[in-house]
Amino acid sequence: MDSNITLHEDQSWRYMKRNGCIYIQSKLLLKNGFIHAFFTKINSNKTPKGLSKLFNSDMKIHLLNQVHGEKVIIASDASNKKKASADSIISNKSDQSLWLYTADCIPILLADTKKGFVAAIHSGWKGLTLNIIKKTLEKLEFCGCQRADLIFALGPSISGIHYPVNEDIVNAFLISINANTRYNHNIDLFSFKDCISINNSIPFLDIRKAAKRQLLLEGISSKKICLNSECTYANSNLFNSWRRNQTKNRQWSFIVSKRI
């Protein structure tokens, strides 16, 4: 097997190439020993089974039927043979690899540095409106995790300047924020205004800023959140984008739980 080639790295991220695949990794997750990757569209393997061999072919693969909803499931309920309909998945054993398939939505990978648990969240505007991040954190707490022990990597997704939405979406997003009691204790409705911009009377929603803002308001320290700046719409060399050309092709992301 070919060795890893580092194509680029900065303080928070590194871009790797191996066996014809280009993928991105969070240094925050790497520093804490979690196997993971945000794949680009440049890869010689098109399936999780093939891509997983770049890291550890023995990992157990868990997939979702992503439906832009609010359901959070435990990994044992999703397998390579049976996809559960959900948009967030949490590990409950070691060596479970949790996979997401995204283009313009945000793939969020997170890990518990004390327990070795991991989770993967698929979220666009619907997921943000349905508070899937909050519900994942609550499920992790139910499983015994502490928020102070969690670290997060938000992968490539569409940027705010390329994501026009209609007023109904903006209103649904703001109403969901206003209705959330945890948020109401900390902010007013307009504290999310920097996530929405207006250009020629058209609203644009920055789902990346919104996702990070939700994490911050859930008590997560900014030092434990790593946000990738790549825009799937703008960077056609590395990413598929439905908003750009209505392609059905996506990018895979995954993270593996570990025993501590």
C-alpha cells in the first residue's frame, strides 16, 4: 500500500493523498487518536468498504439512510446490510466506523476523549431547524458522556455566499432558535443574524456558522470545535455539489470509535 502524502496542512487541518484518494483530516481529532476522514470526490474507491481499507479493514461499517430529519440512533441499529433512516449516529462499541454521505450539507464528526465514543451528524438547514445537534448531545449525555469531554470537526460544506434560501426557510430557522429554551437563556432571536445575509433581496443562510453557533450555545468551548473553510459549491476540483450542478454524487466522511 502506498504511503500517505501530505498535500497541505495548516494549524487545524491536513490534506492527504493515498492510493489515488484525497481526503481531509482534523488535527484536533488526530491529536486525540481518532481515525477519521472527510473524503473529496477524488478517490479510487467509491464505497465505505473500499475507503476503509486505507485505514483499517477490520472496522465495522455503519451507514445511514439520511433523510434530513432529527432522528439520532445507536450504531448497532445501522449496518452495511440494513440502513436505518436517521441523520445522526452514535457508537456504542469500540471499532465502529460511522459514515456520512454529503455534498452541500455539513458532515459533523465528534468524539468523546474520555470514553472513546464517537458520533456523526448530517445536517443542512432542516437538521439545524430540527435541532439535530442538540438532540445528539442529549443522546450522548444519556449514554454517559460529558459535554466537556467532546471535540468536534465540521467538514466541508456549502458556504453562506453560495446558499440562497427562501423566506420560509429563514423564518423556520429563526423560529426554531427562538423556541429553544436553552438558547433563550443565553441569547435573543437576533444573535443568529450573522448567519443570514441579504443580497438583492434574496436571503442567504450560512449553515456552517449556524452549526458552530449552536454548538457554542450548547456549552461547547470554541477550542474544541474545528471548522473547515472549504466550500463544496465553490471548489469544483475537490467536491461534488448538488447546488452547483444537481449531481447525485457526494463525498464520504467517517470516524471510528476506540476503546479507552
